[in-house]
Amino acid sequence: MSAPDNNRAEETVDSPSTPTVAVVHYGELALKGKNRPAFISRLVRNIKTALAGCGVRRIRNLTGRIVLDLGPGADRAALEKRLRRVMGISNYSLGFKVPAEIGRMEEAVAQEAARHVFRSFRVATKRADKTFPLTSPEVNQRIGATIKARTGAAVDLSNAAFTIHLEILPGEAFYSVERLPGAGGLPAGISGRVAVLLSGGIDSPVAAYRMMKRGCEVVLVHFHAYPILPKTSQRKARELAEVLTRSQGRTRLFLVPFGDIQSTVVTAVPGPLRVVVYRRLMFRIAEEIARKTRATALVTGESLGQVASQTLSNLATIEAAATLPILRPLIGMDKQEISDEAARIGTFDISIVPDQDCCTLFTPKHPATRTTVREIEAAEAALDVPALVRQGAEGAEEAVIEFP
């Protein structure tokens, strides 16, 4: 690496006005030790899928970051929108590349700063290349002095109105003026596959999103009552699946006809127990689909005490019908917290569209809130449970949704 050259700052550098790179940083992936390469490889693959058609020429896995080299026609708006949804990204920035020479960096960064208006600023340098002859504070001081001389703005290290980020790697450096938050978590798919019971309501899409954020690929299972009720809930399920697919690239959605099964339950099971019986049948059917798709757990949007089927005793009774693990990522959240998250991830407006679904079909006025496995199994004795489960699983229609 060449020594600092005080004269190079006078050299004219053609600093581009549109970003030439996107630099992606990841958070907890860096803590994965020997498994880190597998996590990063999955993240790179997911980024490549998400950014198809956005003008990315090359994706490089460099020290502590992933660098996307952009073509001249790169769609900045699409890049920002799509990167924001990719699980595993802590933050990202759209910026510029320059040779890792202090004079070139100084001039390029100063030119970029001159395009903006600010009263105070700071330069934040990360020196990933420890052989670079200047320390990060020394780089900050030198480039900061040039920016101050050209703009008249004050240096403020604690509360700057404008920050330029500079990252120095072997042979090249990247600078940007904005660092945007990512979705965080783990890359979708790295933790395995789960089957999510997806209603048309607010809760279950949030539960699915949270599992994706912990690295799971989600398979969606929606129960509907068509032709007894209109297809509204199926349309909502597809729209919700489309939103969620932005975060995992490809989703399998299973639409299970449940209305006739409910009709059978109505003729044989006392009213107060029907909701619990419905849910136990749903779990059994979802398990069949989970095995078909090699999912290893079921996920629900249940929140403790929110409705009659979600009391502790009823949750225990319903769960007893399943053999796979049941994951409830929202169990301790209240409705407002769930609604706020639904709005943030883009599912809320779809979820609140009025519809009729199987959850409201044949629901008794006063469902039991404290059931036992023994009394529910006694009620189920009047049903051919295996036949009903087979009817639901075999009647399921599969849709595959891909993004983009």
C-alpha cells in the first residue's frame, strides 16, 4: 500500500452522482463461528433472488460485508425497497467505490459532500484493511478537514446533521451518505421449514413473518369454507402470501376446504366444544401437509387469552392433537402490538378487509373456555377423525407464489 500523499487531494476525481455499489452489513450472522459461511451463503442467495432485474452486475462476499456492484441502469428505488425486506440484513447503503488511496478517497468523498447542504458533519471510517497506513481517526481527520475547508460546515462527532460513511478494504474503499436499516434476523430458509396456519386475520401473517426472520422457510396453510362462503378469504390468503413472499422469494400456499368438515362436526359435537374440535382437526390436517412438504413444526398466530380457543386449557387441549412441535411467536403480545407490526410489514390493510371465513362459520355463541383432552376426545368419538383429516389434506389446492 502506498504511503499517504498530501498532493493527491489536489487531483481531480470524477465522483459519480448515482450509486455504483450497494454495501450490505449483517448482524448476528457474524457470531455464527464455523457455521458462518453457510449463513452468509444463504443470505447471498436470497439477495440474488430478491434483486433479480434491478441491475446488479455482481455480488461479492467480502470481509464482514456483502458488496453489490451495480450496473449503469440499476433501479435505486427497487434496490432500496427489496433490500429492506431481505431477512439477515442489519443495514445497507447505496454508495460509491474508489481506490483505497488516501488522496483519491479524500477528493471523492469531498466532492460527494459538496452535493449536499448541511451545517455540521462527521466522517465515520471503518478500516477493514489493517495494513492501510492511516488509522480510522487519522482518515476521519484528513477527509474532515478537506470537507470543512470546502463547505464551511462544522465538525460535530456526537450530533452531526450529516454523516459520510467510509469503509476501507484491500485495494478499494466504499463511501455513502446514508445507512438504511434492514430487516435483521437470519436469512430465510437457513433454520429449516415450518407450516403456518394462515387465517385472513391480522395475527397469523405476523407470526409467519417472525418465523421467517428467525431463518425459517414458511409453508402457508389456509382453511376456507367455500362454497358455503364466498372466496374472499382465499383471495386474502393469496394477497397475504404475496406480501410475505417478498421476504423469502418463493412460497407454497395450501388452500384447504374446511366447510364440509365443519358441517359434519356440527351434526355430532355439542356447540360449546366445536371450536376446540375445529382447531384440533386443523392441526391434524396441517400436520399432513407439513409432512408432505418436509416441514418440521407448525406455527400459529395465537395470543394468550385473545379468544376462547386461546385460553391456556384450550391451547393445551388443542395441542394434544398434534405430534409436531407447535410454535406460537405471538403468544405474549397484545392486539395493538400485533397490529402495529402488521402495519409495518405491509399485511395489516389486507387483513382488515371484511370477509367471512371458516373461523366464523358455525361458531357457537358461548364456546367453552376450559376444556380437557378427555372430554374433547369423548366428543370426537362421534366423528370419523381419520376420514375427515384425509378429506381436508387430499382436498387441499396448492399455489406457488414467487417474487419478483
